[in-house]
Amino acid sequence: MSPAQRPSPPPRRIRSYVLREGRLTAGQQRAFATRWPRWGLEYDPTPLDLAELFGNRRPVFLEIGFGNGEGLAEMARCHPERNYLGIEVHRPGVGHLLIRLEQDGSENVRLIRHDAVEVVQRMLPSAALSGVYLLFPDPWHKKRHHKRRIVQCAFVAELARVIRPGGFLHLATDWQDYAEHMLKTFEKQSEHFTNQAGPGNYCPRPLKRPHTKFEQRGERLGHDVWDLIFTRRR
């Protein structure tokens, strides 16, 4: 087959993250070696059976990009009646959370270290989740990088597929232009989601939302915070 006859490769998908792998502490290295089999789940592009994964039929909540995992660990500790699935690509954060989960003795958490878009598209069945948290995703604040933002119409449509009717999606950011982008993107999906604060509005920060490391950093820089909570239409 001549070069001209060869099919073109599929277009490369723009990812919403860049792996900046910091050094793992000795404790985080041990956590991956000894605790990942207990809480970790390898990426497999086939739909999960969440009841089998957790060993029960409790409602499942997803956090996308959990950072160092402190917020996710706190939610899991305070709500043993719920199951939590966490997605994060950065190894130090995953290792930190593995240590915390063992300290807390939490059994209601499973972790996936992979691209969240692919996990949602390929591993999550329709109407599988009771809620999704997307807290302080990378804002990609330079205009030429806006295409890397995870909140895009195609991904929002996937979230609408996996969140069951009556479930929620909670977003937060400390970048105003990203908050405005989120709001506009979800207004285009109004057939799937209802803004809990009303059209065009942001929610007050819920007291139950974890206070994340990224939020604390933004506060030190003098940033405001915008919360958006949407309900999946029935």
C-alpha cells in the first residue's frame, strides 16, 4: 500500500491535563505497592458493574480530579451509607489518598488513575451515578488553552448520560471566566440539567462541600469562588 493509500490516523484527542509527576514519598510508594490492590481499579474500557465493585447497591458518587484526596476521604468518612468513585491522574495525590483511606478504614471508596473523560465514556453505565463532583479543575486560563478545559459540551452530554434522573452535578472554580464558561456550557444542556440557583445564577458555597487545597490556594491569592449545582432532569 502506497503512503497515499494509507488511511489517516484518527485525530488526537485534546486532553484536559498534563502529567506533572512529582516525586513520590516513601510512604506513597509503599501505598501503591500494598494498598492499591485494595482500593485501586485499573482502567478497562468496558462498563463497570458498580454493585459488584462495591459489594452493595448503595448510591455511587463520583469525584473527578480529587487532587490529594482529602476532600474525598472526608466525604467517605462522613457518609458510610454512600459509595465513592474517585478519578485522578497524578500519582502523588493518589498515593496520599491511599494512605488516608487506610488510616480512616474506609471501605466505600474505589480509585481509578486514568483520564476522566475516557473513564466516563467507557467504564460508566448509563444512569449509574447519584452525583458528580468536579471541584476546581485546571482552569487553563490562557485563551489559546481554553480548548483543554474539561467542561465542554460533549463531556457534559456524557455526564448527563451517567447521572441518574434527580442526581446532581456540583462544580466549583476560583477563576471567574471559567465559571462563566461553565454556566454558558450548561445552559446549552438545559434539556438535561436544571440550575439549582436559577437560570444564570451561582450557588452559595454549600457548607458540606470539602474545602480543597486548590480552593485554599486561590483564597490566599485573593480569588473569589463560584459554585454551580445542577440537577439531572427526570
